[in-house]
Amino acid sequence: MIKVENVSFTYPSGVNALKSVSIEISDGEFVAIMGENGAGKTTLVKQFNGLLKPGEGDVYVDGRNTRDLSVAELSKDVGLVFQNADHQLFCETVEDEIAFGLRNFGFSNRVNKKRVKWALTLLDLQEYRKISPFMLSGGERKRVALASVLAWKPRVIILDEPTVGQDQSQKERLLQFVRQLNTQGNTVILVTHDIEFVAECDPRVVLMSHGRIVADGPAKKILTNPKLIKKTSLILPQITQLFFKLADLGFPKDVISICEAKKLINDFVARRS
Amino acid sequence: MWRVEKMVSPIIEIDGLSYTYPGAKKQSLSNVTLSIDKGDFVTLTGTSGCGKTTLCRCLNGLIPHFYGGEIKGDVVVSNLNVRDHAISELAQQVGFVFQNPENQLFALSVEREIVFGLENLALPPDEIRERLEWALKTIGIEALRERSPYEISGGQQQRVAIASVLAMKPEILILDEPTSSLDPQAAKNLFQVISKLNKTLGLTIILVEHRLDLLSTLTDRVIIMDGGSLRIEGNPREVFSSMSAKLMGIGIPKIVRLYQELESPPEKLLFSIEDFVGYLKRI
């Protein structure tokens, strides 16, 4: 679906944000791109929808070189939800905001209406339909930005720091529908340093540092590697920290989610009593 | 060295506070009564839109002086009723650090950023210089003094924002989700800086946060808001052990959640990694 070949990218300011990065993401994958602030995560995903074009190397989406395509063409397949919703929102009402993209892609009014309603419901925004996105809290604005992209149903959905400013119940809802989007066959790419969030959804983790990919593999393997975690300014998941300290009781070390932890500890307690 | 006198007397007293933003139909705060002691480290949390930020805005007079709207009840901060005092006057008592440091920083160098507020107070140059050095040192950003606030990392930007507020020598420091754009390691470091200000200077801290995992061992008091009212409050152990915190969508630390989900949990709450290790080694 997405193929990045030896891509380097330097911003006009001289910041060398990507250094010969190669990665392939297949159709239907669930990927979390993680790493410290300034690691190049956002720069990388902006290559996927053509917002940025490689300085060196090539990016292919469905076999098409992004150099030959406009952002509008690529966006139909690859939807990017920005980190800072304020960079994305500009309409007078939440409803208009969500309808804007749809209209631009030339959907009929009828489909348009249906999709807007669907997106409002999905993100629990019905009550804000008629008000300005700028009246809303930071977390709510983020949901509007997400709704406006989901509405045109791109096959690849990229969420840049979706959990920032979201409370736990919204994170849980986000987790649920990210999973849902993925099981429906969408490719989902998260850019995040919310390690606790990633620990619960167990995706493929791509770890970046200083413009390079330093590790790529299942979450369970990457998130429990203290060296890699330290290198990228992350912190081991709380559950993993616990299991590191339980190793001498015979527990495995590579535990990241509450669900796994619960089972292991329940079994242990049952055996002991 | 300057130090806020530590004694147990309320520094913030809120009585029957209700507030509605201009043009809004619903109250953002309804009948909030709260008292915060000098030197407390209070964590304020709750689902988004619950009124946390609005409450903070009432403490430094942004509400009602800047936002307008309809306010009922009283907010008294360091013996000043915010209704009767200008934002500039309150700013000397209450320092405010915002969610996004980019919205707060504007000067060409870190030093300029920190002295700006002091110059506006028309302090003598010696005093300004002294406070600048003190703030840089206390926050540990002396090496950044010549740098532009725009070319440093997010974590460093937040430290600069805190230093510039600290230089005003407020008694109260309010931080509204200061770590939301920081990576975990930077967030952890920032919490440690905040905790140090609380412990060594006796500064009263009000921290609005969702990241309770990293905070549970640093804060004295947790307040959970919901729908514009205060719902649960107490020390972190008490608050996180109440099931209603979970029902209210609060990100209680994973260790506590793991405890709550065990088949046969011990009676005493396992609050930290150490608690868990101790318990499993004992049985």
C-alpha cells in the first residue's frame, strides 16, 4: 500500500528530518510510529499523503509515485488527521467542517448528509453540530478534526498524536474505533508517544530517533526493550515495569497490557493459595 | 532565598462559584466550593469539557475580566477577591502556564522571555537581574539563556514558560495540561521540576492533568471534576480506589486498574509497583 524507499528530507530551515528512511506498510496493517519529539514521525507521515515530497528517494502509494500526484488526489486514499486540530479547522460550524472535505471530493448531497451524521455520531459530537469548532475544548476540537477526515472514508487513516488532550473515556472510545476501522480493512497509522495507549492496542511498532527508523516489530517486543525505549525518550509501559520487577518470581518480562497481566497474576495467586 | 511561608491556611477559597461563558446556554461551572491550602500540590482532572480549564481561568481573573460572561459566587486568592482586582495584579499572585507553550512564548531569547514580565512590573534592574538568574537556576535552564524559545524542544519550552512565570514570584502556580505535547520522558522530568518547586519553595501547585500514571506519587490531593462540579476529592490513594473514578472516565494509573481487575484482590489497595511486588512476594 505504502512504500518508502531511501527517503531523505530536509526542511528549508536546514533541519534534516529524515535520513534515508525505508519502510513498507501493507494494506490493512495497524502501525504505531513512535519516538521522541523531533524524531521525524510527523515528517514521515506527511510523505504518505504528499503534503511533503521526498528530497531524495521515492514514496509510492498503491504503486503510484507521490511526486506525480497532488495532495488532493492522494488524500482521497490517505487521510491525515493533524496533531494540532487548529491547523485543520476553519469552518463556522462543526457540521460545515465535516461536510467541507466531502463536498470537495464531489460526493452527492445525499451521501454528504449521511456521512456527516455518521461521523458526528461516531465521535459523539451531535450536540455541537451547529456551533463553531473554536468554542470547543482542545479535546473536542481534535474529535472534530478526526470526524472531518473519517467522513470521506479514506482507506488509510493516519492519526497524528490522537490521544493528546483526550481523557481516559475518549481514549477508550478511540481505541475501540481505531480497532474497528482496522478490522473493517482500513490501514491505520498512529503517530504517538502515548506508550500506555499503544500497549493496549498491540500494533506493529516503528520506532524513530533523529530522523531514522531504529526498530520495527510487534509492540510486545519493542516496548519491552529498555535500551530502545530509553534511546527514544519513551518510558516502559507501567505494566512492563511491574513485570521486570517480578521476573524472579518466574513471571515473563515481555508483558505490556492489563489483560495479559491480569491473567498471569490471577494464575499465580491461584497456584499459591 | 525567597520562600513562600508554609503554614496551613487556605490560599484559595472558592464559594458557590457558578459561571456561564458569554452566549453559552449551559453553565460551565455550577456551584463550586473549594478551599486549597498554602503549599498544597493539587491535581485537577476530569473528562474533557468538565470545567477544569474554566476553573483555572477563574483563579487568575481571566474570568470574568477577559472572558466576560456571567459569574456568581466568590473566588478569593491570596486574600484578593478576583472580581475586584485586575488580571495584572492577580498575575503577581498566580502564575499560569498554558497547555501549548507556543501560545505563551514570544520573545527572541529565553532571557528576554523571562525578564519581560519583570520589566512590566517596573522593578529595579538589579532586582530583575537577580530574579532572572534565580529563575534560570531553579528550573535548570541556564544553558538555554541565549537561545530562541522557538528553536528549543517542547519540554524546554515548557520550562522556559514556567521560569518566566516563576520570576514573578507568585504564591500559586497553575499549569493547564503542561505535558500534553511532551514525550513521556520529558513529561516525567517536568513533573519532577514542578514537585521540586512545591517541596523546596512551598509553592502552591494546581496542575490540570490526564497523565495520572506519572503523578500519583507526587501529588497530595486529587480533585475530579465532572459536568462543571467537583465530584471526588482526596489523597491519590483514596481517589483512585473509589470505583466511581473509573466510571467517570478518569485515567487512573494502570497499576491501580490492574488491582481492581484481579479475580481475588487483597483488601488493601495496591497503589504502586512496589506494593504489587511486595504483595506477590508475600503470598
